Amino acid sequence: MEQYVRVIPFKVIRQEEEVMEVPKGVELIQAPNIWNETKGKGIKIAVLDTGCDLSHPDLKDRITGGRNFTDDDNSDPNIFKDYNGHGTHVAGTIAAHENDAGVIGVAPEADLLIVKVLNKDGSGQYEWIINGIHYAIEQNADIISMSLGGPADVPELHDAIKAAVKKNILVVCAAGNEGDGDDSTDEFAYPGCYNEVISVGAINLERDSSEFTNSHNEIDLVAPGEEILSTFLNGKYATLSGTSMAAPHVSGALALIKDLANKQFERKLSEPELFAQLIRRTVPLGNSPKLEGNGLVYLTVPEHLAGIFDQKFKSMVHNAV
């Protein structure tokens, strides 16, 4: 019997023809405060999902290529169009272009590699996902973003992820939406609970843990995942909820972090080093680590800490005089 992975279930709140704003989730993680230093230029993010609206005005200039691994369009590898909407929404949160209209993604100058591994129904065979990961490796992606999951621990999938990480690719996964709001119970979805991936849970815009977010001891951090505005099919926009919406905030954040850190250290940081750079930009929210891991991704933490340290040091010197 063939096993399938699906998009992490999500809820469509509303659709809109036109918008013009920086989405609240992008603001909450402090991305606009980093844009004067980097917008993720030169960082390639492979989005393994349902494809993308390739002509969307906020996305078309960010897409550098892609491939279809599904049974849509008679399995034509060169047609990676989105018929579902999920992949387009995820792509917009990561890297929607700044064009004085629509929305802006976390890393608005990053490159998007559209790897279609889920069909129009939001379903995909494990083989498609595995092939998509290997394609992302071949295409020298910096980051792989996966807002998908299934109940089965498939060794070949795990091996593909390990191969990506070995190549210093950051692999970001949605934790899943089977949560019951109780951190004493575990809900596992693969690949989101593999240790090698960066597992992302969800919070709402008031920074409360989402009722639906999976809890287990491999959660690394959380990001906004409720009422998230982003790009959608036919050049439109939609507000969606789910850990699927949280993961791309982290994928975009990592594009900014990788560009920034490599410039600061004047060398290419390894995957573990970049993960450390991500985690030093988190803020605990007071929930169990099984719900929030290290906390909320908050890109300006180093600057805040430096300011506090500087202020306290000056106060100590003043009091000593």
C-alpha cells in the first residue's frame, strides 16, 4: 500500500482581491528591522509544497526555477503550477517581493525554488518528497521549507533529510496541527519530529500558543501561525491559519540570518552554526519547551541584549565612580 504525505491541514479565514501591507506575522518577528542590513539577497529557498502561482505579481520576480514531482499535469516535470493555494501562501510569507502593493515576505529579496511534491489535492507520495529533497540538494538550495507531514516514519525520507543537512542545508518543517492544547500529550508528524529538522510550532498574533500546534520534545521554536495574510491563487491574497504558516516565517528568517551572519563572520557558517544563530534570536514565551522549544523567533534579540548590557555596564561604572 502506498503511503502519503499531506499538506499540514490549514484553515482559510478569508480571501481578498487587493491588499497593501506588511503582514502582522512578518512584523511580529521583527523582520522589517533587519531589512536595512539584509533582505536575503542571494539565498535560495526550496519550497517543497503544492507548487506556486508563477505569475503572481508579488512572487514572479523571486522564482528562479522549479520542478514537478507529482501526478498533476501528467507528471510533466516542467509544470509546477499551484492548483491548491497552500504552496503559493507559504512562498509569499517567505519571500513576497517589495513592490509597493500586495504583501511583503520575511526575506523579500531571497530566491524561491519551487519544488512541487504535493498535488492539487494537497497529497503526495513519500517518494515525491524524497525526490524533491534530493533535487533541492542538487540545485544547491540554502534552505528547504516543508509545510507538510504524514504519520509514518519512513527511513528513506529521514536519510534524504540527513543528506541535506550534511550538505549544510537548513531544513525547516511545520510541527503539525494535531495538537490538543495539552503539553503533556505528544503528537508526532513526520518529517517535523525528526531531530535533524528545525521543527516549528505556532502561536497567534497575541503570542499565545495555538491550540492546534503539535507538542513533543523535538519542537525547536515557534512563529506566527494564526490569521496569516499572504499570497494566494490567481494573483489574490488569503488569510490562513496552521503550523504550515508558521514554518515559512522561520525559513525567511533563516535567509536573513544566513546572509547577515556570513557577512559578519566573513566566512560561510555551517548548518549547526546557523541553527545556533537562529536560536540566539528567540525569546521564551513561558510555555513548556514541548510546545514552544526555545521560544518565538525574534530577529532583533542580539541588538536588544547588547543595549541592555551596555546600559547596565554604564550604570555599574557610574555607581563605581
